[in-house]
Amino acid sequence: MIDRLSGSCTADLRRLERTRFWPEATEEAFWHWIALAHGPLRHLVDPMFGPDCGFPECGCHGAGFREHLETVLHLLPRKSARELRALVRDLDERILVRAKVIPADSPDALWWRGRF
């Protein structure tokens, strides 16, 4: 489970994962996003050191994890989305502050696309 989420948000996530994704898909994406936010900077700026397998179609790259989170945020009920969005936004801001080479007009922009 993702820490700091309410029981109702977790239940909404589980329902969504049963119908649209796979069990714990969002938790996996979230923890990879945490690893990027708190890991070595080279993982943010150099694709050779990132957490992916090298196949963009797989979705196991930084942008794929963040894209999954964005999709979930749009599919969850508003209250649950607001809860998860607060946690994801904190990680987004940390990544953008640490990796100044990633241009972003605002934290709300889809800045991760094409950056990893």
C-alpha cells in the first residue's frame, strides 16, 4: 500500500486496478517514482543509468511510471485523486528541483514526457 493514503482511496485504487490494470500497478509505479525522486541524479538525466529495461514499449521507464500515475489520477474519483495527486506532486517537485536540466513550465505541465 502507498503510505499516507486513506482507506477509501486505497479501496478506489484496488477497484480501478482490478478493472483497468493489474494488482498493485499503481503502487509499483509510485515506488519507482519515489526512487527517481530520491535516488542518484544520474538516474534522472542519463537514460543509461535509469531504472528501465531499455524497451520503451514495456513502460518500465521513468516517463512510463509517471504516465501510469497520471492516468490513474484521471480515472479515480475526485477525492481519491486529490489525495494521490498531493503525494505525486511532492515527488514531481522534488525531481524538478534536483534535476535542473529538465525544463518545466509548471508542475502541472506534462514535463516527464520525452524527458527520460
